[in-house]
Amino acid sequence: MNANLWDLARAIRGPIMLVTFGVLMALNHMEKIGFERTWPILIIVYGLLRLAERALVRPAPPVYPSVGYPPSSYPPQYPPQQYPPQGGAQ
């Protein structure tokens, strides 16, 4: 359930910012209040959306069990190699 809310919070961020910008432009066009005085609202709305997104903690990725595989060890342990004796000029 939390994953769905987190995805929803991320999905609606863009449309909400666009609607907010449109409302501010409409207010500017109607000469009710100038955009130069209302642009900080965009920053506030963006910050609120980010806070809402952070409040909904991103779900951790699923952990897949290693079924049928031997347990891993790091660093890998290799058996010592046996080299044949070196012959040469004596």
C-alpha cells in the first residue's frame, strides 16, 4: 500500500506544479496580482510535494533468496594450486 502512495505522490508532482503555474499566470493575466509577487508560491508548492513524498518512505526493493545455490563467501576461497616441479639446466 505504501508503494502505491509513494508512486502516486511522484506521479502527481508535475501536474500539480503545472496547475499552480497556470493559476498564477491566470491571476497575472487578469491583473489581480503580478507574477513577480507570486512566483515563490511555486517553490512552496514544490517543497510541500517533496515533503509529502518523503513522508511516504520509498519501499525497499525485494530481496530474492538464493534458492539452490551454495552460500557465497567474499572474497572467494580458491584451493591452492599444485604446480609440477620446474626442471631446467643444472
